[in-house]
Amino acid sequence: MSVESILDPATGEVLGSVPNAGPAEVEAALTAARAAADGAWGRETPRGRSALLYRLFAELAAKRDDLLDLVVSETGCPVALARTQQVALPLQHLEYWAEAAARPALDPRPPVTTRRPDGSGVVGNWVVRRAPYGVVAAITPYNFPLLENVMKLGPALAAGNAVVLKPSPWTPYSALAIAEAAQRADLPPGVLTVLTGGADVGVALTTDPRVDLISFTGSDAVGAQILAAAAPRLTKVVLELGGKSALIVRADADLDLAARVGAASVTTHAGQGCALTTRHLVHVDVRTAYLERLAALLDRAVVGDPRAESTTVGPLIRSSARDRVESYVAGALERGATVVSGAARVTGLPARLSGGAYYRPTVLADVENSWPVAQEEIFGPVAVVIEVRDDDEAVAVANDSPYGLAGHVVSRDTAAAMDLATRLRTGSVDLNGGPGWTNPGVPFGGWKRSGLGRENGPEGLDEYTLLQTIKYAAR
């Protein structure tokens, strides 16, 4: 079996290595998952599943400090952000799913009186049962690995499915930490298996007939490939894909608040977040004042070692990601964009960080919405500012995108902000600064090329169940 070296994004140095799963490992994982799904785990009571998930939560919570060190090492996320968004939030999600697992599997309905075709009457009863799909193939990205893994395995296991989890080949350690915790929590064999490796492992999982549901988070291009692969078998697919979300700054906006929201769109985890608002649609009357405030905030951003508490922006995951960012910025500048902030690599870092892919948070103005920098997901610390003259133009520009994942409206007129939110063709919208984070009790997902289905909340749990109606005559 071959092995893959895992790099520290902050330094470019090797953290360690993991095996690349081959056909034998994929076969063993699916065989074990199928046996668990069709056996005792598939018949486990909601209360039993809940108890096991609480044990998994307790095992991970006890290793909170170790998880923080691990996730900073493999993602390059600044420790101050990672402590909450990369560790505390996933634990909150897992605890939510441990509780949600106790939801009854049967939903009794009241008796009804109906008529047979021959005219005679009958009183009938029925129950509606939520049954697990069976085997779930879960494929997750590199940016928030612990959170993304929990957002899939939490509802899938709570509903009674067995999960084969394939993490990003760049950030496998978070998934392996969950697998170790699952062993300590005595999850039954086959209920959760982690397979490390590249795209070939994902292809093997998404094309195997023993997989009943595929849950994928990543780019829209790969999501479309998975959907095509699943189509011949009509396999259920849940997709959480890319975004190019709009921040609308109305003429009456609190500009200090708007600038903080705008700055966060390029500083948070070096812009490596699908729901970040990377198109700033700013009313012409406040454009200059907004840009001044935004530039001032970004000038104070601390780019550097993610292990330092003072760091607000860490590295991109790999040098190839930085190359991608630079190509988009260069293309926009060639078309006539102007630099508000950034648009350069970081200099003056300590020698030990010289191998990291650091790039300054970047905002470009004088951009047309039709340009690639405004239409395509960059997944880096780059946002564009587009001038608009009224609400109708802001809505038209915001909706003129292949994506529809998130959005944000800043306005002192909360009724107008709410009205704008309802006009945006996007899965979620924040108003006036928040709350912003991924709440486990609230559905999350996108429209258009941003995905299919929902994660989190009761709706997210329902994605992992099939409905079965059992009818019987009252005696």
C-alpha cells in the first residue's frame, strides 16, 4: 500500500504520512458497512444510537486540546479562530446529533374512516416510519475538516446508517482522530470507517452499488461528476457545493459594521470558506467611505504563523491554491480592476514560515460582475467591490451568479433588509452582522450550483432517512 505525505500549510514541512486506500481497503470498508447497516446497527433503537453518539462526543471532548493542535497543524487555520470554529463548534454539532438521535423512529397518525371501492366503510390506522438508507459514503473537504466530518457522520449515524468517510487527502488527521474516538466509544464494527486517499477512493465509493447515499462537500465541478456517476443507479445524493455570495451594503448601512463584515470575508481562514461573502455590492453613495473603512481594517490584519494567538490570517492550504488566487487577481487587474488592499504575497516572515503559501487579504474595486473574478469561486482571500445604485440593481447583481449558497445585507432599516433577503436566490442570508456561523439546529445548503439537499437541523437528519408507511385495519 502506498503512503501520502501530509504537509503543514504554515511551513510546507512534512507532518507525517497516511496510507492511500486501495481496492482491498475499499472492499473491506464497504463489506463491513453493509453488514452493520443490514445487521444490529440498522435495527438499533434511537435511544441506543443516542447513547453511543454521546460516548463518541465525550471521547472527542476529552481530547479538545489535542484536536486544536491537530487541526491547526493540518489546516493552517489561526489558533484563535480554530479554537471556536474548528473545535468547539464541531463538538457542539456532535452533541446536537447525539440528542437528535433519540427522535422516535415511528410517527403514529390518528385513525381515519375511509370507504372501499365497493362502498363499505373501514376504520384504518397507520404509522410512518423513518428508516435509514443503509450505507452512506461521506466525502469531505480540507477547510474545516473536523466540522465537515461531524456535519455528515452526525446525522447519518443518528438516523441509523453506517458511514464510510473519505476526508480530503490534505487534512486526514481530523477524520482519523474521530475514528480512534469511535473505537474508544465502542461503536460497533463497520458503523464508521475512515478511508484515506485521493480521488480514486472517492470514485470507488461513489460508483459502488452497495452505497445507498452519497454525501459530498466540495467544488461544484466535482459535485456534478458525482451526480452523474450516481444517476444510473438513482443513488440518493446530498451536495454542499461552492459559493460566490453577495454582501449588500445599502445607502443607510452602518459602515463600520459593514466594513467588519466585509473584512471577515477575506480574512476568515484566508478566505477558504464556501459561505464567505466575496462580492461586495455597495451603494454608490457610500462606496468611497466603505472602501476607506475596509482598507483600514485589512491594513491591521496580522498575516503569519497560525500557532500565534495574534495571527488573524494564516496560510492557504497549498502553494497551488495561492497560484490560483494570484491568477484570478492578475486577470482582474488586466481587465482594469483597482487594488483596494492586498494583491501581493506576504514578505518579511520568519525563515521557518518560508514554505507556507501566504497571501495578503485582497479587495479589488472597479470590477464588473461578469468577470471571472466575480463569477467563479476562488476559495482564497479575495473579494470584489461592485457599485450599485438601488435595491433592485443589488438584487439583480446578487442573483446573477451560478451559485446560491449564502448572502448578507447591512442596513439600518431592518424591514428593508429582510425584504432584500427574501429576494435573494440563496440558501441562507445574514442580516446586520450575524450570527454567521453554522448552527447545528438550522438547515444549511444552497440553491443552483451550490448544492442539493440540506445539512443540519431536522431537515438535515431527514436527508438520511427513507419514509415507510405501514397501514393496518383497526379491529
